[in-house]
Amino acid sequence: MHVVARGCIAAVGLSALALTTASCGTALITNEFSATVVDPGKRLPAGPTQNSIFDSSMGQSDEWARKSMGSTSPGNPYTTSFTTTATKFVGDNSPSAQVTAGLSIPQFQAKGYFSIQLTPVDGQAVILQAPFIGYYDYSAATDGAVKPLPVTVTAKSGNLSWQLTVVAAIPAK
């Protein structure tokens, strides 16, 4: 009788272990971006500013950045979204802990984009110095070094997503 009871206890324990390890998987997370480019020093041409926020982990070329190109002007932000994956436990609907994206502003820097990487906190704004990442035709020696771009990102959490408001500030010369 004790052998049967121990067998049942072992079976229950193994079932619990299997359920625990099987209760995680991959979730699709769609982050939404609303971007504005401010240019107090008037370095950009007048009119709407072309820009793109894209999944830089999927591609880092000019062609990839242009796939999601849009424009922004005062009072009219550029909006986009893209889907990434994350490992989640069953029932975990929290947004991803880390967000990575590329910000392309070809009227400002045509040979690369700025890298946005942050750990968002719901309801908080973060000021980043987004480093420049050159495309394949960029050379710091001939094209000149590019300073990081000041970017303010405000985050609002949703169900498996972030709503991110991005304000890129073109520095005065």
C-alpha cells in the first residue's frame, strides 16, 4: 500500500513539474509608437519631416528603415507599430521589459539611424542619448562622426504592449 501511495505522490509531483515548465511560451508583443521631431535650430528643411521607427533587430539597412517611413509635422505625429516576441508564462500579460527600435530621420542623417533602447516604466518619461548607427555606406572617416540624438520617450503600458511617445530633438549647430 505504501508503494502505491508513494507512486501516486511521485506522479502528482512530476505532473506539477511538467505543468510548471510547460506553462511558458512565446508571446507576440506589439508596441505602438507616436513620434515627433522638434527642430528649434531650424536645421531641417521646412515642411513635414520624414522619419521611421522600425524593428532594428530584424534589419539595419536604409531599405529596411524606409519600409515603415512616414512623416511628422507640428501637431501631427508619425505613428507606427511593430510586433516582436518575448518569453512569457501563461497568464502573464505584462509588456516586455526591454524595448529596442531604430529611429531614422533621413533629412537629418541620411546614412544611418539612431538606436532607441530602454526599459520602460509605465507613466514615466526617459531622456535618452540615442547613438548613431551607420548604414553600410557610412564611414566616420569620410562622412564625419555623428553625435547621439537626444530623444525623450514616455511609456504607457497596455496588455502585452507599450504605447511609446517619442520626441526627437534635432540639436542646434
